Amino acid sequence: MKTLLIANRGEIARRIIRTAHRMGIATVAVYSDADRDALHVREATTAVALGGTASADSYLRVDKLIAAAQATGADAVHPGYGFLSENAGFAQAVIDAGLTWVGPPPAAIHALGSKSAAKALALQHGVPVLPGHFGADQSDATFAAEAQRIGFPLMVKAVAGGGGRGMRLVHSAEQLLPALQGARSEALSGFGHGDLLIERALLNPRHVEVQVFADAHGHCIHLGERDCSVQRRHQKIIEESPSPAVSPALRAELGRRAVALALGAGSVGAGTVEFLLEGERGEDPHPRPLTRAGEGAGHFFLMEMNTRLQVEHPVTEMLTGLDLVEWQIRVARGEALPLTQDQVQLNGHAIEVRLCAEDPHFRPH
């Protein structure tokens, strides 16, 4: 790998540029007309204008990104996060162009890109999921029947996408149909895909995610957890590691299940497996004996797996002393993971905070 095109902008592009240059790899930045003066454009070895001001005309244009790579002699593409980072079609286009894709194989991205498919895969590999309906039958009648089986409260979720869009909390049967209609419309508008799933709702769980890393030689390890329970409008506000609710025993169990899912999907490179954790703060609408998570046990359930580097990856880097972008590049070059699970050291405590700009009515600005 001599020249890396970064199919992204802003902070993540700068982050990737920093590591690539330290490794002696030249970088290609891409930019829309609105970003012509952005820092990532100035810091890269070279930069290519994509044209347009909207993302749909620039950072989401697969043809322009591939053309930029070919025009500059780039031999690899890093998608960053957001935009096309979890788009299996883009990954395949990069590979078909004879370029190295810095990310999981297209098949793994596709398998885990649907929350329904990911939950079905999880069940095959012994990863616990909440009771729900993840099937192909999307009729309102089926959802209503399944809701009675699952019990209320429950969550309606878009199968595709994230960020809280296409998500509704439903407390009663009377609320279900309007929630389905609203979530379906939002999912179609935001992701172009209106399929939904429903699952039992945990009213106040811990949201804990596990960083996993796999190579192309069948090895996969985890790098501890990040607690992202403090959220606003389903957007993570505070990321903390280690989680105050996770003991060493629970960390090992969460990691074991996360690795099983990553291996089962054939993932390569960085990934994050997200769980809902009952216990210290959780409220189970279907009471049953619980052991507090902080005491080394607890019930946890898969939410989803993201097949990319996450915004919150520096929290893990602070505890491990590792450069996860460097690991991504090395794995993409065919190298084996540099550490085994037993060699991973977690030291200290790290917190990342997201700053939100809102208007006087507390709406995103």
C-alpha cells in the first residue's frame, strides 16, 4: 500500500491522514465544493475535487470516488465512518477496481448491515438477542400478533440505518400501528428501505459496545468495552471505558460473544458489537431473577454490529495504547493481528464527550 484515498471528510479524514503519513503512506483527500478550504484537504498529500455541495453529489458518489483513486494512482481506499463506510456495494466497487479495501469484506458488511439479518446470525452463534420479530413478513397484522406474543413495552426499529431514525417506543397495542407507520415512513425517507423489526423493550438499560478486531487469517480479539448509556435522542453523548457496570468476568463474556459474531459473519478489520445490558440500572418489563452486572453477571442482548471504525474509537486507543487505524491498514495489507487476546492490556480510564448545538427549543441546530 503506497497511496491511500480517504473517501470521507473532516475529523475522521484527518485522523486517517495522520496515521497513514506516520506509516509512510501518501494520502489522497476528496472534497465537495463546500469543503474546498477544509483542513483535511490541506493536510493530505494531494486532493481531488468531487464537485457539488451536497453529499449526494460528492461523498456518496461511488463513481467519482473510484475515478479519483484511479486518477491519483491510489492503490487503497479507507471509507472512514459515515457516508459509504458500511455500503457493501461501494466496498465491492473498490475491490472490482483492483484497489485494496480497508474494511470488512462486502459479504460481511451485507450480512451485518441489516439488524434483522444480524440478529438471525447472532442466534446461530449463541449470541443472545431480545425476543422479537425479525422476519420477512412486514404486514401490520403480523406485527400486531407478534407484539402480543412479545409483550409491551416494545421497540419498533428500522432494519437499516441508525442514529435513532425509524425507532419508536410502544407501550400499548393502541400505539403500535401509528408507531409502525411513522417508523416506516422515516426509514424510507432516511435509508430508502422501509423494513422494520420489533423487539422487547428494556426501559432503562446500559448500552455497552465491544471493540473487536479480526484479520484475514481467522484470528479475532476484543479490546474491551465502551459504555455509551448517556444518550440524547438515541445519539451517544458520553462514551466511557471501562464501563462502571462491567466486571472482568462480564467483560470476558461480552468479548467472547462479540468475537463469535464477528467470526461468524466473516468480518475482517475493525468492528463494534453493541449490547443492551440489564442489571444495575436496567428495568426488565418481564421480571425474572437478575444478578447485578457490576457483580460479574447480568443479562445482555445484541443490538447490532457496526462493520467500521467508530467515532468513539479514541476511547479504546487511550486504554490500550494502540493505533486502531494502523491496525486497519496492516490487516488490509494481509498482516496478522499484532497481539493475541492475552496480550491486550487495558490501563486507566477514558471518556469522550459529544458537544451538541441546539436552538433555544432544544432542537438540533
